[in-house]
Amino acid sequence: MSLTGAVLAGGASRRMGRDKARIEIDGKTLLERNLDVLVPVCDELLVVAREPERYADLAGDRARLVADRFDAGGALAGLHAAVEAAAADACLVLAVDLPSVQPGLLSLIADRVGEADALVPLVAGRFEPLCALYHKACLAPMVRQLERGGDFTILRFYDEVRLLALSEAELRAVDPDLRSFVNVNRPEDLERL
């Protein structure tokens, strides 16, 4: 089954104070790192942002640039844009601020395509919705939530789709320290990394 991979590069980066997608670690930007890790499991790559042309230089020829269709909606609007634009029926989505996503984790998720409408890691009792897989069946619930406005929490549409939570035990089998879910929101997070 084919799979689209998308990096959500948007966001205001208020807490970081600069564009997270362009932060470099070991000579590669966070955006480039996430595109690299998606390549082995995805047939198509997308870079999604409110103003995606800002990332044309980083995406190069390997990723298609996609703009959010909804002005408000934060990460949910980006997630919607990714799934809607995906050529494949399923889209593996990564937030740009997850610089240590492990290839084994993405393979685990990719191998489970077709088992549910949304395959979402569950770590310490909390969903990780921006390192997850979403099927086109999620689009209608996303649109309803975006059009309602007010609450753009991604988890709100989960009760309207077939959801498969990937257990912490499954995740630790491929990523023992759960490094994949360490995000960088503030300068001190980057220093710790």
C-alpha cells in the first residue's frame, strides 16, 4: 500500500523565538532531518505550512509544498492539509519539532497501514498526534471540527474514526528510550538535545 509522508513545518515558533524548521542540528535543519527519516517508508513527501514557499529551498525537488486551507486551526489545519493533499490514502505526519524520530518507529507505523483510520502512538497515557498516521477517512471529521471553530485540539475528532492506539510496549520495542517523541519548543529544549 502506498504511503504519503508529511512534515508540518508551520507554526509561529513563539516559544522558540525563531523558525523551528530552519534550526540546524549536526548540519541539517529540523525540516531536512524529518524529510530524511520519512524517505525509506513513504512514496511521496509533503511540506505543509501556512506559507510553504518559505521552505522551497529546504524541500528541494523531493517534497511537494502544501498550504493550509484553513487560516485558523493550528496543527489541526496543517494535519488536514497534509491528509487532503496526500496522493496516497494514508498519510504519515510528523511535526517539524521532533528532531529524533527513529526509523524503526516509522516502519512500525507504516507496516500497520490499513488497520485503522488513525494510528496514533500512546505514550505515558497521552496520544502523540503529530507523529502518527491518518487515512483519508479522517478528512470529514477534521473539516467539521475546523468549520465549527473554537476547539482545534486534534484528539477531538478521534471518536469519529476507527482509532488504533500504538501501545508504549510496541513503541519501546523499536525506540527503547522513546526519543522519537522528544520535541524542541524552547531554546533550552534544543540545548538539552
